[in-house]
Amino acid sequence: MNGLIVIPSYYPEKSVGGSIAGCRRFAKAISIKHKIEIITLDNTDQGHRIKKVDGLKVFYLKGTKGLDWLSKTKWGFSISFSKWFINNYKKYDYIYLRSLWNYISLFAAIICIFSGKKYIISSSGKFSRFALKRSLWKKLLLLPFAFLVIKKSIFIHYPSINEYESTPKIISKLTNKLILATGIEVLYEPSDFFNKKSKSKKSLIYTVSRFDTIKRIEILAKNASNLTTNFDIVHIGNYEENKKYFNQILNIYLKNKFEIYYDLKNINIVSKKNRIFFAGYMEIDEVNKLIKSYDQTFLIQMSYSEGQSNSILEAMARGSVCLVSKGCNMQKASKANAIKITNKENFTNDLNFLLTHKDTFMEINKQQYLFLNKYNSFKKIANDFNEKMLNII
């Protein structure tokens, strides 16, 4: 079976890391059973090209200037894409739309509707109430057309049952659903942590996200002075993109007189002080390397809303214990004791407990290993998706 994934930006574009990372994993997983190709826009000024990413063919096409004013993330208008899609869509058995509120996704959908080509829409957080409020006037303008596109799709792919249930029913009832988790490769064995002796005696507490108020990074900043053990806090993400929000977080740390660093040059210097690092953007391999310097590492993700957070899955896969909000849609993992869900009121107590109870850290570390291998393996994702498609095509 041949599938085409349509996505507005793709690797090596870095500004929308979560969406791209999730799409890469999905594409790698389903390519076990299907022949997958990807079409995207060139957002890194490298020009028209065809390139292999993760062993899959990716077509990069130039956008056409104009209509970018419609949203901060740009409209994605592309004459080159339009021509390419009309000339090539027929050779695929299905089209998978990773996004929705942009030109190339809506154009591809309307061609599929008129031609009878089957297509799928990815939810990936875009239908939460918080996400729908972003660029609201643009979405209201497109709403009648978007409803038609959703209704004519063969199904919406949700990464979790919680995301499906939190989607407004006016949207979720328009078409069928597929609940399919995000695939991930587990990078550790629980035994790796039993007698781990690292360079630093501190715990590492870190965030991996863009600097956006929806991520609620300030919750960690406001509670850092109440933590009871020695730690380094590392905020990973391009803080230059939202200086206003970054400065809000920075001022909280400065008020509490923490040592502040704007890169990781000094992170391996032994210090008894609790330190705050703003690392900027980091590749996943760099983050994996960073945590090896610490015995215990904790990812914090207190977002109002997520799809199935790639940063959480990546952290679990490298052996970090995750403290997250209800909005991250990780209830299934929580029931398996593979993650800890908290709220703003209980954040400090819950994080202090994890920091000071290594037996709890080890138990969650073990359970998340079992959970990921059971529910998020590439093989399982490929088989479940293939079974669904065989019943349709």
C-alpha cells in the first residue's frame, strides 16, 4: 500500500520541532508495512529537492510569497505544491494530512474530495480548545470549509483516547476515529539506573518545548526555590522566539537569586549551587547525551494542552521520569504508574517527593520502559495502522 504524508514543514526545519518529530516517528513506523513518501515545503531556503530522511523519500517544494500575513506560522501558499500534487496524487492509495489550517493541507483535501481519493486527518493537538483559540479569526474564516474537509475524511487519527474525548464533539462526530499512539524507540534498560554513578551528584530537571504560554514553563520557575535537593534546571528550546515570555520566566529566577546561564558551557563544572541553564535549541541526540551526566533526571511538562507530547515520549524513552499536567493526555501511562500527573497546586510536593525517593524513581523508570515497549513500539503502530487501512482500502 502506498501512502503520501502532507506536512507544511519537515526535517531539518527546527522551529516546529514537536510536530515534525511526531510525524517522523509515525512515518518510520507505518513504513514497516507501507511504502511512504512525504511532501513538504522548503522552509530552510535550500531550494527544491528530493532527499531521503529516515530512509523515506521527501519532496521539498518552494512556497510562493503572498498571504503569509494570514498567520504567524504563515499560510503555506505554494504554486509548486499545487502543480506537483495534481500531477502525482493518483499514484498513492491514501493521503495523510498532518496539518489542516494551511494552504497545502486544504488544497490537497479539496483535490481528494473532488477525485474520490481517500485521505486521513491527523489530530496531533490541533483540535483541543486551547489550540482552536490560536489564530482564531483565521480558523473562523475557514471553519465551514474545514468542517467539509473533516467530514469527507475517512477518519481522524488521534494519538490518545484522551485527546479524542477532549476534542469538541461538533468536530469529532463529523467522521470516524482511529486511536493510534506515537511510536518511539526505547533507549535504555531499567537495570542501567540501579547502580548508575554519574559525574554530578545533583538531579537534572529539564523542559523541552518552545517558549509559549500554553506550555506553562513558569510553574517550574515559580516553584524552584521551594525544592529541597541540589539540582540543575535546563530549559531546552529557542527562547529568542518569544522574548516576552522568556523574560517573564527569567525574572522569576533572578528574583530568587539563582545562577543563570544562557548556554551549557559551564554545566560540567562542579558546583554546589542550584543553577538555571537556558540551553536554546538542542538536537535529540544532544539531550540524550546531557542526561548521562546525572543519576536522576526529570522532565517537566505542565502544558495546558498537548496532542501526545513528543518531548514526554522522548524523555520516557531515555529513562527520565516525567512530571506532567493533565493537559498532556498521558492518563493511560499514569494508570500504569509509568508517569506522574500533577497540577499547579501539588507541583512542589510531587516534585520534591520524586527528588527524594529514589525507590519511586526506579519504579516509574521500570514501568515506563514496560509501557513504551507494549504500546508505542514501531511494530505495533505499523500493524494497527495497516489493519485499519485494509478494512478501508
